[in-house]
Amino acid sequence: MDHLNPQRPPWKWIGIGLLCISVLLILSLRNRGGFFSFSHTEEPLVVISTGTVHAGDELSTILIGKGLKRQMVTNVESAFSKMYNLRLLKPGHTFEVITSTDGIFKQFLYHTDPINTYAVSLSTEGIFSQNKNQQKTVWMKKFVSGEVTESMYKSLLKQGYDRNFVDNLIVDVADNIFAWRIDFFTEQRPGDKYSVMMEQEFIVGSSTPLWNGRGKVLAASYIGKGTKRKENFAIRYQAPLADRADYYDLEGQAVRKAFLRAPFTQVNFRISSGYSSHRFHPILRVYRPHHGTDYAASIGTPVSSVGKGVVIFAGVKGGYGKCVEIRHNSKYVSRYGHLSRIGVRQGASVSQGGSIGNVGNSGLSTGPHLHFEMIVDGVSRNFLAMEFPAASAVSKANMTDFNAVRDRLIAELNAGPLASDKPSSTARSSAARATH
């Protein structure tokens, strides 16, 4: 009889064991994505919301627009302001707001350019931190030369150079360097020859230059048939202890004047109203002097200081609206009115061509424009009719050093591309790069 056979195992325990093994196998296959698994898409761990700063934007409105609560906005602003001036948010800057899938703030990234990023982060312990990140960069020499057919601009395009690069190079050579010695509108002739040696900045490991190809012009020459001087040279030189470089001819005389021709760089603008002692005011409806020049331009257009100096006023000034005044020396003060944004503070030093704010429509204004005045010895003068003083020449104490730099750069300029096939310096932080 079966119950008398002690070696025969009970069938019910064998069944239970097999059932357990089957369950474990099914669970294993499901966890490994086997045939019992159900297809599904996992949600991302974070949500990244990108954006671009527009004229008039403030950090608080940017963050609120990305869904952050008021208290979180206050905390992010506080952390961000410890490393970046909130008044210096500029149109064109980009940013990212990073949150978890359930809306919890993680990080705010603010990019002023392709190199510099300012980051505010929130740890899992609820602690805010901030830091600035900079890409490593290297400068490379580039040599450009050619002969004018119709104009230098069209000749460069025919040579196959990128339009952005050509636009920037013409701004540097024609508007910023030789503008006071050559009238590129009337004095260019077919057969004129030009040569430029420059440096462009690259992120280490990248083959694409930054800033749309714009860089630092080290030396340039323009040999013209119709120019006032047949041979025109410009040498970039920074004197010992000087805060910036400038351009000089072969004798060490400044190529530029003390002031720009207009308070703008690299933008389109037009003169909408000139200096007048008896102009009908469109708002006040009376005749009164207009001691300045009005430049029509779109809101947000960057405004540049016409010369180096110190900001003596930055704020609201009656009918001028948002206004900046810069003292250039004991004789000259420039005034910039109707701004939409002021980008400098009182007491700050500015360079020639440095950005000080943006075109607006503040104060007594009927439309977007810049009101510009040049005040000489306390009296407003017609800027367009003024004879401008020359910038300072190389001092006698620095002439030996200048001559050595001049001779080296002219030799490289004459040697052409063979002198420009290698990096001009080792990779370094963009904090040390020259101002463009």
C-alpha cells in the first residue's frame, strides 16, 4: 500500500514547488524586459526650458514666465545677483531653466556669450549655490589680402569669405581703424590693395571661430590710388600699463580720432533731426533750440560711447528720459537721451565704442531714437560740424617698444599666410581675452 512506502514524496509539495519556481521565472523575465514586459516610455528626470532675453526683460519676469513661484524667483535672483549685475541683462543673451518633472527648480543657466555661463543651482538639501563657467579658448592668426574691383567689401565676398566675417572685418578696418584717414565711400578705386593680419578666437577643440569670425586686427594696410595718403598702415599696440590697445601708423601717431563719428557700432541708423537753434518741437508744439543730433533706430539698438571717459550721470533726466552723460576730459562731455535701458553706472569708466545702453522712447519722444549731444566747455555744439582732436600718439618713453612691435607685425603682414598657420598663444581662459 502507498501509505506504507516512506520513500515516495507527497505530490502536493512537488506541485507547490513547481508553482513557486514558475512565479519566480515570470517575475525575472518581466524585470529583464522579456516577453511578459509591457512597453512604456519613462519620463525624463528633468525639464529644460530655454529662452532669449528681449529688450525690457527682467530676471523676475523671465523666471515667472517659466513657471517658478514667487519665493523661488526671489531666492534665484538673490543667488544670481551675487555674481552678475541684474541691470546688465541684455537682449540676445540666452538662458535655460531646469526643473524636475513635477516642477521643482533645479538650475538656472545664463549665457552672456558662447564662452561665459552663470549658473544658479539648488541642491537636494535645499541649498542655493552659484558659479561662473568659462570655456577654454585659443587664438589663431588669419591673413586676408586682395585687390579692390568695385569695393573692398565686394572683393572679399568674391574671394569666398563668409558674409558675417566680411561684415565684421569691414566694420573693424573701415569704420573703427581707418575711418578717419580713408573715406571708404568715395576714395576706393579699382586696383587698390589691402592686407589684414588678425587673430580669431576658438573654443579649444573647435574648428569654428567665435563671434561670427570677428577677432583682433593686429596689423592692416591699404594702398590706395584716391586716398589722401597713398600708403595707409595701422599697427595694434598696447603700451605697458595701458588698459587697452590702440592703432597707430608707422610713426606712432594715432590712426583714429578721439571720438567716433556716431554713437553706434555695427548697426544701421539714420539722422532724423540735426542740430538747430530754432526747431519746432513735435510734442511741446513750440519753437525751441535743438542742441543735439537725433538718430532714428529701433528700440533695443545698442548705443556706444563716442570716446573713452567716465560716466558722470546715469538715470532719468527730465525730457531726456533715461539718460547717460560721459565726461571725456576737462573739455568734452557727451549726452545720450531717450534710452530704453541704461547699461552703465555713475562713476564707471567706459572705452571708445563701449556699450552704455539701448535706444528707446523714454522722456519727451515721439518715437524710438537716440538724442545725442556733445557739450564743449559747458556749451552744446553741433557734433556733425566739429573738427575732432586726434587720439594720443605713442609716448616717447614707449617708442622703442612700439618700434619693435611694429617691425615684427609688419614682417608678419608681408610674409602672409605662411606666418599664420599656428596658434598665437596657448589655450587659456576667455577671462584673459581682449575686448572686441
